[in-house]
Amino acid sequence: MRVFFLSLVFVVSNFLAWNFFGLLFVFSVAIVFQFLSIYLKRPFWTFLSRVFLLLVLLNISVTFWLFNVSILEAINAFLFNSLIMSIPFILTFFGEKIIRIKGELLFIPLWAIFEVFHGSWILGWPWLTFGNVMANQVYLVQWFSFLGIYSGSLWLLLLGYLFSQILFAVGEPQRGKTLKPFILLLFIPVIFSLMLYFGKPLDQKERIKITTYIPKNSGENNLKKTQTLFQYTRESPVGNYILSPELFLSPINLSGNNRQIHFYFFDRILEENDSIIFFFGAELKKSNTHLFNAFLVYDQNNLFLKGKRKHVPIKEYTPPFLRFIWGESFYYGPSIDDQSKIKSQHDVFPVLCYESIFSNYISKNLGSASVIFLITSEEFMGNSYFGKRQYFNLVRLMALEANRNLIKCSNGGFSAVFNEKGQVTAIISNEFETVSAYRITKSSFLHKIKNYI
């Protein structure tokens, strides 16, 4: 009965934390440590079955919105991810017996290392990185710009461990001994963060204007979409940057005369205003079976293409060693990548949807680009409010970590402008909208360290 009650609290805490108040996740982490305390003493298969069940509950209670995508794909994702997430628990079980360190303490560094791995490999699913839970409370974690999301995971692990000692310890002396370090560990980072959030001035030296174009009907043909854009530019003032979402043109073949067909109205716009630069997503068709999800940048002189580097596992890209189970990939890896040219010539870091939740990828590739353009397509979420809201909040952390203004242009999701503190400075809700953002050349402390490493 006690385990059932803890499981119920775990599920409720996960849901509330990931959708409303991130700090509540400390309750969930404390319950994880209590499960370790109970089941590390049991036989391995009993331990593993209970841990696996706990991780399935974690996946479902946070990413339940995957059921809106596909029930079968959601179940596959929950089971596969829970299996992968079991690795640090298994290492804890055997590590405790080999090196004779208390399992709960050993679990902390093992989980922290695992998160870095799970946020980097080809089947990575960093959505459930513990630090991400604070995305709905960026004012409490402004120090992420110094130490990053993974430091947030370590903070929550330590808080959860201490809180478990307070909640489940036997005897008042043990609780009193743990309470003081828990309070210090909780409030010192929070107070420092609030000082940064309310006291640090924003960098607003160089303003740029971006016109976003998010077609009301994403299913319109490419010619109709670009014609609508052409008509708007003739009737209304626009910014020098025109930004449209992922898969804005789909599918297109740029070989031969096909490029002239797809870019006819772009060229008409450039004839009247050659300072405009188009940023948009496209599904490139190289053959009947080879599709590439790409970010295109087009101006008077150049067409740059950046292929999507991070794909949703199985849904978008299946590694060769797993194709005998799930079949061929929907998308293939990038064959052309002009990302460095886009950054050097336009001073913009182009990010495609799923790439945005990979902290290591962003840190490695941001470079000196002074603003981030993120294009996404969230129609696959099946109108799930919670899925779109969680992703919207995760983007806040990306802006915070990078110390950059970020413009999120989404098809079927929430579009907005974020400043370097993760604050929303503009909500984009119309088909055409012109918004302002600011270029920032100063790197965050985190990126300086990672670039040095």
C-alpha cells in the first residue's frame, strides 16, 4: 500500500511539475531515492522490475501527450525510453556491491553522466532531462546561463536526496541534521537567480525586425503560399528578415528548372526589395524515397541549405542497426550543410525543431551568431496543449543558456520572441506579424567554458 501511495504521489508530482511549477519535481526525485532505498536490498530482477515500472510512470506522466501522436508509437517510446533510462539504476545496483558506496549516493553521479549521454547520442530523448523541468520557472534558474541545464539536474538530484532524508528518515535528529543543508541548497541558487532576473539589464543595443509568415492553411501548395507572401510584401511594410516555419515548402526538388518554379515569387519580392532575406523550412526531395528536412536561407545572392541534424528517433530517423525492426527512415541525414555560411554571412544561428532541446548541440554550434531563428512544425502533436506548452517552455531554457534573443516560428504550435533571460517579449498569433529582437554578441559564461573545452 505504501509503494502504491508513493507511485500515485510520483505521478501527480510529475504532472504538476512539468506543466505548472517545476520545483515540485523535488518530491518526485525524493520518491526515486526512497524506491532505491527500498529495492536495492531486494534481488536484482525485483529491483529492475520496480525501477522499470517507476520509469514508465515517469514517461507517461510527463509525455502523455504522445498518445495524441499515435497510441502505438507512444507505447513504444515509453517502453524503449524506460529501458534506456534503467541503465544508471542497474549500474547503481551492481556498483553499490562492488565499490561499497551507498547506492543512493552513487546514483547521483551515474544519473548525471547518463543525462549527458542520453542528450548526445543518435537515439537521444533529452526531453526528460531533469533540469528541463524548471523551464516553466526560468526566474528561479537564471544561473543556467552560467552552468547549464545539466547543473539543474544535479541540483534537483541533491535536493531530492536531502528531501528524501527529511521525509523518510527515522527519528528527529536525522531530519534536523539534513534540514539545514537542504534549505541552503534550495535558497542560495534561487536568491542568486532572482537577483539576476530582476537586476541584470537586458542587452538591447542592436535591434532587428523580423516578419513572420505562418500560413493559415499549411496544406496549401507551395506556389499559393509564396504568392500570398508576395502580395503581402506589396501591401504592407516588412522587416529585412522574413521567417516561416519548418516544412513551409513541401516537398520540393531544387534540381534543374524546379528551383525557378518554387522561388518565382521570392525572386519577384527581391526585385522590389533586394535587402530582404528569407528564412524558411522545406522538405527537400532528392528521389522518390529520399527526403531531407532542411532550413533554407535565400537572398539576392545565395541559397544556403542546412539539413536537420537531430531527428526524432524512429518517428523521423531510424539508425541503420534498427531498420530491421522499424524499417527505413522517414528522413535522411543532411547531405548539404551551409550552417557555418549562414552564421558568418547573416549572423544568425538556424535551428530546426527537435535540435532545440539538445543542450550540447546548441552549445557546440552556436558560435558567435548573435540571434537564434528557430523554425518548428508541431502539427504532429495532435493539438495537445500540454505537449506544445512543454516545448514552448523548453525553448525558454535554450534562449537562457545561449544568452541570445530567440524567435520561434511554429506551424501548429506557439510562436514567440524570447529574450536572453527566457522571458517572452512578443507572442506571434497572426498569419503575418512583424516583431523586434536584439542581437547579442556576448557569449554566456557556459558557452565560453564549452568552447574552451
